[in-house]
Amino acid sequence: MASTTGPVQAFFGHRKSEGSLVVSDPPKFDLESYISNYTGRTQVERLLHIGLHSPPLCVEALKLAIKALRQTSDVPRYKLTVENIRKIAPDDPDAAMDDEWVEKTSRRVASNTEKIEADLKSYKHNLIKESIRMGHEDLGNHFYASGDLVNAFKSYSRMRDFCTAPKHILDMSLQIIRVCIEQGNYMSVQSHISKIRNLSRTSEEEEALKPKLCVAMGLTQLASGAFRDAAKSFLECPPTLGASYNDVISSNDVAIYGGLCALASMERGQLKKEVLDNNDFRNFLELEPQMRKAISYFHTAKYSNCLQILEEYKNDYHLDIHLQKHVNRLYEMIRSKGIVQYFIPFSCVTLSSMAEAFATSEKTLEKELVGMIGKGILDARIDTKNRFVAQLLTAKEADLRTAVHRDTLAMAQNYERTTRMRLMRMNIIRAGLEVRGPKGGPNLPPGVTGQGSQGWVGHTGRTQGFMERFHMG
């Protein structure tokens, strides 16, 4: 574990001054065990993210990233990682750039690019659609492996004009979804998920695809801040996901993302029905028992216990590439919802007892309550008249007498209007002013058929319009 002194302290002090998040306390997870849940580029991206945000794990994470990158052809990512570890631990052996590997790998990448593009040009000359499609796919895979996500996306997208079967469109869309998640291009992710869902598929293909589509849609909704929709997507994910999508997300992540989004957006009854009693999602929660405990505590109104567990794992969630931007907002929503739920049974409650229930100080709680009242989240007021004895949070009293009078007046006005309309209709009929339609069709005069009669207005519409104008007058 790296020390937060010397170059490390200087590096993260500079990052903090630039506004970057720095997680000074060590997380609860073991780095090697945590990163073993992932494969491919997401493993490198997560290691690099941890290395740039966690002083205790920075050196270890960057060294593991360099080790993983040397097994790939992503030269730009390797150079970036070496530059960062050089700033943090200049004396570390991995801080020295392996120029021989860089030159050798760069030559191989350029050679493979030239060869694949030449083959693709030949396929286009021969006008063989299947060969052209596969050529674009090979080129996309090559760009993706070498870290050129922009050109990888372009190559995969060009496959569309040469797809001759639903399976080809499916393979293309899955490739694009993987690239777009890494790029943060979630609009394209959502678009290609819709394309896949509109394809005709067998029940076996549907069952195999559902886990990937659920988590991809969940990540899209999480990125946009639609936590209720994200929770629904993660909760619908079948446990068959397993390790099949570890190049994007792990089963542990499904439990964490789904649990936090559910806590932030669902009521206690919904948490019981849709989360704790969800047999499929229970398999994910078993991988993250602390999340299951937190949800159970919130459901049983033990808010301080729930918040305490979440606070203990906050550093872990700050080091997650998909959660980092949303952790503070999610925690704020969960805490606010807990305060509202806690206050529902009371007409008034002392701030001291409330602060004890939420394991905080009265001053901090008062500031939080003022913010919630100002935003309209909490319909209450803080009574400061006897603040030296005990500050109270008081529910706004509804004037039931005024409410009853208002409802009664509205009912009487509606009854009067209905009665006037009925009396008017009776008078119209008695005076012989009602216009009756022919037996052959409603609202049509004799000799007029249904076609070409758009200008005819039946007696019902005229009478209704007349009565409405009479009433308004």
C-alpha cells in the first residue's frame, strides 16, 4: 500500500486543486480480488480510475494496469499509465518506459491495420457482402484492441449496410454497445438496444440476450440520473448473467447499482416487494451482503443502521467508474427519503431525538431540514420559538374545516350546472326544437350518406354547443 507522502501527496494535492475527487481513506475491497471480476478493457479502465483517485492504492493499481496493458496492443493507454506512475513513484521499475515494447507493438499495429484495410478493399472490389461485413468487423476488433475507440465505432457501424441476417445486426449492435459504454455515448447504447429488441429472435436467444440488455440499459439510465428506471432494469436482470458480460460489468455491480438506485427511488413497501422478495435479484444480493442488509434496515425503518452501512462502503463506490458521479446524489436522496419516512407518523418531533436516530448533530440536521423544506421535499417547519428548551420539527396543520367547505362548494356548483343543463334539454324537447336524424344514420339529413358529409353537424353537437354557450352566458 502506497504512502500518502512525497510524490504521492504532491500528485494528489495537484489533482484535488484541479477539482478531481480524491478518496484518501482505503476502500474495503481487496484490489486483486476486486479486479479479478473483470476482463478486457474495463479491467484496465477500472485500475487506471483507482490509480488516479485513491492514494492508498495508486501504485498497486497502476502497476497492475501496466501488467495488463502489456498483454494488449493499446500503446497510448500504456504510455499514459507509465507517465502517471512516474509522477507517483519515480523509482519504481514500472515507471521506466519500455521503448522496445512500444516500438514493436506500434509497428505490429500499423502493419495489421494496413493488411486488414487492404483485404477490405479487395472484398469491396469483389462486391461480396458477407466478406465486406466481416472485413469491417475485423477492422473494428483491431481498432478496439489497440485502443482506438473512435475508429472502432466507425468500423462496426459500417457493417450495417452489409448485414444480411438478424444475427448479423445482433452481433454488430452488441459490439457497438460495448464500445459506446466505454466512450460514455449512452444515446447510441439506447438506440442499439432498441434495435436488438425489435429483432425477431428465438426463445433461447431471448434468454441469452436479456441479461446483457438489462444491464446495458441500466447503465444508460444510471448515467442519465433516471434512478427509478435504472433500478427496474437491474432488478429485471436474470441471474444467468454470471461472468458472461465481465468485459463490461460484473454480477457484484448489478447488486450494488440496483440496490442503491432502489434505495434512492423506491418506498419501503416497494423495497420489500420488488427487491427483497425478488428471487432473481436475491442471487445478486448474496454476492454483496452489506447491500442486502442496508435495504432490509431501510425497510424496517432502521435508518441509522442503513446509512451507517452505506457510509462504510462510500469509498468503494467512489472508486467505481460508473457510480462515482452519482454517489453523492444517491446518498442524498436515500437520506432525505429516510427523514421523510421517519417523520410521517409524527405531528412534531424534537430535533435532538431525530439527530440521534440519524446519527448526526442537531446543527447538521437543522441545516439539512432547512434545505429539504426549501426544496419542497419535506412538508414541515422548524419551530424555533422555544429553541433554548427544545427545537421542534412540526408538520404543517391542514385546515380541515376550510377543505370540507371548499369540497362542498365544488360539489354544489357541479350539481347546479348539471341541473341547469338537464332543465335546458327538457325545455328544448318540450318546445319541439330538437333535431332528429334519419333512421339510416345518426346526425345525417335525408339523402345525405356518410361519404362527403364532413360539413354536416348533427343535432347532438349543436344542442350541446348551444347549452354550453347558454350556461357560460
